[in-house]
Amino acid sequence: MIKDITSTAATIAIAMLLPCLSFSQNFEADSVFTWQLVETNNIGSQSTLKFIPRTGVTPTGWDFGDSNTSTEVAPTHTYSYTSWDDSVTVTLNYTLNGESLSHSREIPVSPAFFFVFPDRNLGRLASYKRIFLNAYRIPNHPDSLGNLRFTWTVDGSPLAGNAFDDVALDQWPNIYYTFTTAGLHQVKLDVRNSNSGQTAEFTQTIRVLPDFTSGKVPLENIPNVFTPNSDGVNDNFIVPTSGTAWFDFRIFSRSGGLIYKAESSVLVWDGKNNQGTDMPEGVYYYVIEDLSGQYESAKGFVYLFRGKK
């Protein structure tokens, strides 16, 4: 049975796990090269980035987008900027499997830039939940901060909590946040170098859906088939929601027998009954009721098809 993940205590617990998130080459989706910020004193006017080619990519030349180039494999380059929103187009010429190729990316240069991801375990199951990761790739550990200090603001209000026990260290460099309303939200990160006193900032606009201000909304994108065969594709019956509602979720056999029941903030079924036994292929009936009043109830049939791995 799925457990509640929406309580304050659970949210804090998840945030405390952020140091365990991988800051490896899978940190970004780009398949050719990635990058990370490097700590410097003069973050008020300059930004230093390290560029990292993916495994198997052999760089032959970098164009940093500001009339500077390099032939190093993983170069570090410093940019001067005039606005927190400045960006550059960085191009890598490289070889892969004997073929000469070129790849360009638009790179933000603010030392306070941050990445926005859905909850890595929930994905589209919880559209109101986000993970914000600093571009220095610093985990939430005081020994990793160096001279950098981080402060988060959401819609003009300083974010409460999410801070180290030592108040001089300010807030965690990465946060897990659950929005309470839909619409456009402004999330800002301020980064301060405690050695030089210089600061940088960056603001991103986050769109959150669905909107409940006009009353209950229907559950959308409910699948009519899924294939729990452990091939990593469509293995679960998933219904996207805000992740902030509370559902009574039941699955019945065609003969009307209750085989699965859960109360949860997310809607996902792995094709097993409540005893953990795989259910056979066939048609099942679902009933979804939102006990918190955000969504309309939903009923229907789903085909469980295991197929081949």
C-alpha cells in the first residue's frame, strides 16, 4: 500500500535525502556535454564554468560563445556578464564512433542558476512537487559549501526552514518544494560568497498545473492498458495528479472482487494485489475517489497485459 508523502515531516525527510542525489553525468539530459559552476570570489560580475564531455565523446575543440576557445578535454572558462539573465551558446566539436560532429547548447551564466526537476521517484505522479538543484552540484552537507551560502525565495517570500543547524551557513543549496496553488510561480536563488561578500541571483518562472480555483477538476490521461513486465516501459497504471490530494483508490476483478485498495496522495498500481501477488492478464475495474475534494471521482476499466520482456 502506498504511503502518504505530503506531510510536512515527510517533505523535510525527503529534503534531507537530497545529499544522496547523484551529481553524476546523468544530472542533465544532454547527451553530449554537461557543465557545472565553480566557486569563485567575484560572483557579482563573473561566472566560472567547467565543461564535461559525456562518456565516449572525444572533444576536438570548444567555442565558449564569447570569442574564446579551447582544445582541452574538460576546460574551465570564466565569463563576465552584465545581467543575471545573460546566457551564451557553447559549441563542442567532437568525434564519436569515428564520426566528426558538433553540438551547441545555450548555457546560463548566472552563478545562482539552478536546475528544476520533478520528484525523481514520482515524476508526473505529483505535478505540484519540484526539486531545485544548484548548478555547483553541491550536496546538502555543510562540509561541501566552501565559501558559498544559499538563500531561496518563492513568490517574493523567503522560504522558511530548509536550513542548516548553523544559521551562519544559511539554507540548503538544494530544496524539495511542494507548491500550494497552481499558476505561475517565481522561484529565486541568491548565492553569496562569504569570503568576498559578493552575491548573485537568478529567478525562474515555474508553471504549476492543474488549477483548482474554479472547483473540482476531472482526472486526465487515465490509461486503459499497462504492461507490468519489468521492461521499464509502461510498467505501472499511473494517473497524473497534483500529488497534494488524498485518494481512495480501489481495483476490482471483472467478477467484482476487491483485489487492491490504497489511500494515497498519488495514483499508481503495479499490477499486484494487496498481498503482493502478481495479478493475471485481463481487464480490471478501477474506482478513484478524492477524499480532499480537488478532483472529480473516476471509474473505468484498464487492461493488464504482461506481454514479453
